[in-house]
Amino acid sequence: MRKFSYALAGIALAVCLTGCSKASSVLNRDNEETQESEGTQEIKESLFDRETEDDVDDADSEDGVSNEGDYGEGRMGDTMKTYFFDYTVNSAYVCEEFAGYQPAEGKDLLVADVTVKNTFNESIPMFDSDFQVQWNSDAEEDYDVPISYYGNEVSDEQLPESYELAINEEVTGLLVFEVPEGEKDFSISYLELFDDDSEGDVYFVFFTAEKQ
């Protein structure tokens, strides 16, 4: 089985409340086809938009948030149940410096504590760029991947640039992103992308992060 992280240049989707783009990993799913419910929304290349509230079919349960169509949406503390793994944004805050790392001028740092658990039937490689941040804007390029993607691993608490999760293994660590100064409303997203170049479901966790 293979799982690849996509290139940053290939991500450009937006949501009305927060700019929503794609972060993905690739894994062979043994030729299974993704099932889609009738009436679910389409994911458009340049703009991710919900046509009506009725088009979104989210399945919420005690165990987490999944979906039977193309889109899953949750909040901080919700467990997002993707094809390969579960992920939860446990907490998040904004700051001006993290472990000696300072962002570019006009930027702050978003520090998100995230738990990831392998629910697939074999070990899976993970990448920091599987997860992407969006902020409160409708511009197509208002998103980014963790600073570790650019070689800035400044703390042992960060989730590494790449790592492997054994079956049923769970890890918790920090994803650190550079974000525009003054922003506080964000989402962290993940897009399923398979090795036959087909796209699965996209997931967003929306939250507010206060500055410390």
C-alpha cells in the first residue's frame, strides 16, 4: 500500500466562512469505490461551496463525525472519522513566538494540539502536510501547511514532517502554522486522495483560537 502527500501548489479550495483548501494523503484502497449519498454537494476545483444546507449529509455520533458524501464538518474536540484515520483538534491558541521560532512580519503562529489514530487495516505513513489550516477569508490562497513542512521542526512536541502509524496506533502532537496577524477563526482540514488520482471526502474542523 502507498500513501503520498500532495504538493502545496495543488491545493486551492475555499469555503464561505473560512477559506477551505485541500490537504491530502494517498493510500491504495484495493479498488473500492467511494460511496456517495444522493443529494450531497460537489467539490469544485476552484471553490468549495455548499449549495444548500440540505446537500450536506453529516453523520454525527458518540464516536465521532463521519459523512456519507463528500464533506464532513466538526468543531474542536470532535473526532473526524476519515477513510484511513481519526483525527481530533484538542485545543489551539495563537501566539507571537513558539520554541524560539518567530513568524514572518505580519504573521502570528497558530499552535494546534491534534490527536491522530490509525483505523485502517495496515500501517500507514503520515505527513505533516496531510493537514492544512484555513482562516476567515474567502480568498483562494488563504491557507497553509505546518511550518515543519518548510523544515522548521523546532520542538519535540510537534508532529514530525513524516512518521508511520501502526494499526490502531494513536499519536498526539502539535501542528504549528503561520497565520495572518489578528485572525482567530480557523479550520484544519484533510482531504482523502487515492493512488488512482481519485478524491474521497474532505473534512474540516472549525474553531476559534485566542491569542496568548
